[in-house]
Amino acid sequence: MAGIPVITVDGPSGSGKGTLAQRIAETLGWHFLDSGAIYRVLGLMVERAGISGEKIDKISEMAANMPLAFDRGKVLLDGEDVSELIRTETIGNQASKVAAIPQVREALLAWQRKYAKAPGLVADGRDMGTVVFPQAEVKIFLTASAEERAQRRYKQLKEKGLGVNLARLTDEIRERDERDSKRAVAPLVASNSAYQLDSTAMTIDEVFQRAMHKIRASLSDLRP
């Protein structure tokens, strides 16, 4: 990892950080790490196995031995494409719960750091700039109001033909924010050196342009 530039994009669910991070990576020609997918896959495995949250040793063992692979934009669990399945609210909430287990985060820390490869890495998550890559050259913290994030998620789910209740979705997002920001290990907080962006009233293009301006200013040797 030494000598390899890293850009982190952290923030709560629905802020647009995944879309932003992937677009930055494509623009720069760098590798992209969706750390949230790792925890969501683990959440899916726990859900399928019917394991309770108290069985920390079992969940940590699963985390250390996940048959997980990323292939051309797809998330594969033991060869099964679970890209869409892990994006449901049920699995998202399960992921948030397992992510609060210190032993799980420790098991996945080295796994994530291995993604820092030349020419560079753009990492998307909740603790990329504070825990996983604290020495990152550029740290971005992207947020938006809970109401706006719920509206975005509501629209996505409706477009997929899924039934969803906006009020319940808003409550779930608030609950997850509360859990993620107050957990004892790697809470969802902005790094002191992070460039903070509120995307509530911004388009993805506006967010992208502001982020790239910051990146160009910070990494003057890059010419994306």
C-alpha cells in the first residue's frame, strides 16, 4: 500500500457516495472498492444462515472466510451473483448490525487494505478515511438529509417495481444513521481532514465537479 495514492469517500446510506466514488475511479482510471458490499454480503450470509447477532465468534469466522469476489461490476458470493440482492433494506440493516461487531471489522480490515493497488484506489464506505485508510491523500465525506436519502431510495425501489412505504423507509434510514454513528467501533463520522459535501440540493454532476476540483487541488500531479 505504501506509495499508492488513495481517495476515500465516506458517508451515510443513500448519500450518493457509491455513485460518486465509482465515477471518480473511472475518471482517474483507478481501482474502486465498495466496502459496503463486503458487509452486505456478510449480512446476507448471516441472514441466510439464520444466525443470531449474539454468535459473534461464528459471524467473525464467516467474515474471515467469505467466498467473495468482484467481477466486472458484479458481486459474487461463492459464484452466485448477489449484486441486486444485497441492496435490499433488509440486508442493509443486517449489514449495519454485523458491522458494529469489533471482531468482524478486524477480520475485514486487512481484506480491504489489499485493494490499494497501482495506479491508485478510490474507496467507498463509512470508515475508509478514519480507520481503513487514515493516510489517504484525499478524504471526502458526503451526506444528505434523511428525508432526501429516503426519497432517492424510494424512487429506486419503485422503478424496480418493488412496493415500499416512504415513511417507514425514512424511519429505517434514521435508525441506521443512529446505530452507525454511535457504535463503539469505527463509528460513522467525518475525518477531521475530510472535505465535507452535502448533496441534499445538488445533482450528482454538481457533486462530482466539486469533488474533482478538490482532488485536482490536492493531487496536483494528476491530470484526469
